[in-house]
Amino acid sequence: MSSQTLSEQQLIDLFSKLGLKDPHRWAASQMQEGIPQLARAAFLVKAWRLIDLVTSSIVGQMENPAKDNSPINAFLSNKLFKTEASNNDIAAFIKAVQARLLYSLCLLLDDPEAVSSEVRDVAWGVFQTDGDGNPVAPMSCLAESVFEIGP
């Protein structure tokens, strides 16, 4: 079933399952304004889950440094482990950096002209697609919801 054919109550239920703070507002926006809020929210919830996954992975490397010989682990071992910061402090910093990156990437998607005026005719986007991968609706203004959905 397409998210465009869902009832408002079905949307509220889905937004609730995604963990959004005000599922009624998100559902009303999709129903009344035609904005693909479910697609936007699902994208950003998944992005935040990836941030959590990467942060957990890095914290795991910090707690068991011999397990991974990657450059990031060498940096963690040689630099960050020698600070007075706790693993929780380092994890919070890593998550904040990733959140800023997500926000910046969403801004870039929202306004490709921000890159350079010389390439203003080059644009890209994120789209909700149907079951066959065909674009259904553009997902714009992602940046404005990054911190509304995430911590």
C-alpha cells in the first residue's frame, strides 16, 4: 500500500512506530499539505539509526582496540585514549560530528546551488519511489527535520 493511500490514523500509527514526538502533526501535514512526510521521516530515522550504529561501532573499537587495525582505531588508540575524556564523552562527540554531517548533507540536498553558482544548473534530490523504483514524490526540506527527529 502506498503512503499516499493510507488513512490519517494509519499514518499516525506509522509515525508513532517510527518514534516521532508528534505523530498527529506529521500525519496531518502529509494529509493536508501533500508533503511525503512518511518518506522524509523514514529516511531521517534510518539516518539517525546509522549514526547510532557507527557511534556504537567506534565505541566498541575503543573498548577493544586490538580487534581492529584500521586508521580510525589507530587514531583513537594514539590520540583519544590518551585524553581524560571518557568513552561516553568521545561517543557523544562522535555522534555530534555525524549529526552535523547529516544536517549539512541534507542542506546540500535541499539547496544544490549552495555549492557554487557556476554549477547552478546541476541539481540532485532524494525521492520517494514506488515498488518499481520510479520517483513518486520529491523529499525536500530534509534539513529542517534532522534535529526534530534525532536527539
